[in-house]
Amino acid sequence: MADDENERDDDSNEEEESSSDEADEREESEESDESDEPEEEVAAAAEQAKARDEARAKPKAKAADHDEDEEEEAGDHDGAASDVGTLGIERWVQFAFVVFSVVVVFLTDKIATLAWTYFSEPDSNIVLGGAVIIGILTGFGLYRYKKINVLAHDVANELAKVTWPSRQETWYSTVVVIVASVIMASYLGAFDALWSAFTDLIYSYSA
């Protein structure tokens, strides 16, 4: 009997130990599951944030590339425009010096002819040839003179910045000026006629 009781006690102890071991295993598995869940959530949140950052970065990168392309195109366009503008300004500067040379030729011809008449009959061919030579040398010398050349280019650059009216705007402005001039002339003419008639009437009565 004592042996049977001991065996039952041993069996009950073994069952209790096995049940306690199972309970410990369940608790450990639950704790491991609970500890794994936050790590998985953190990893998923990190992946989502990374995906959002990449999605936001793609449009910004495309916009930056587009802006760089536009800046390069604008730079090329500005460079070409500056080259064309420089050539245009240089052309106008040269034209101004040519006009100045023609003015010098005209003035030199008139002055030389006037001075020559005090002594004798002037030779027009000699006077004109000398005036042409003086005009060409004067214009070329002034064009080669650095300070005058820089001044001429500065003036041309400032004039290039002026916004000139278009052909249509000039036409409209001309029409407005002509119409206003005709209206004012008609008004002044009518006033003058009425005033003349009024003064004539007064003079006729006084006579």
C-alpha cells in the first residue's frame, strides 16, 4: 500500500511538473510573440517611411533636373542673344562713326570753300578730295581712340535698353497727334474768325 501511494505521489508530481513546464513554455512563447510584434511593426513603419521619402524625392529630383535643363537652355539662349546684341551694337557704333565722318566731310568742304573764296576761285575737286581725306582720317582716328570708342559703346548700350514703340503703336500715336492738331487748328481758326467778325462789327459802328 505504501508503495502504491508513493507511486501515485510520484505520478502526481510528474504531472504537476509537466503542467508547470508547459505553462512556462506557453508564457515564453507568448512573451516572444509579444516581443516580435513590436519589432515587426517598427520594421514595417520604417519601410513605409522609406517608401514615402523615396516617392517624395522622385518629383523633386525630376523638378531639379528640369530646372537645370531650363537654366542651360536659357544660358545658351542668353549667350546667343548677347552675341547678336553685341554684333548689333558694334554695327550701330560703326555706323555712327561713318555718319560723323560724312558730317566732317560736309563741314570741311564748306569751310574750305568759304576760306578759299577770299583769295581766289576755289577748285571744287581739290576741296572735296581734301575734305573726304580729312573726314575719313577723323572718323577712323576717333574710332581707334579708346576713350571715344568706349563712350560710343556705352551710349549704344544705353540706347539698346530703351523700349522703342512698335510700328503699330507709332502709327496710332501719329494718327492721334494729327487728329488733335486738326481739332485745335479748327478751334483756333473758328475763334479767330469769330473775333475778327466781332471786331469788324465794332469798328463799323464806331466809324
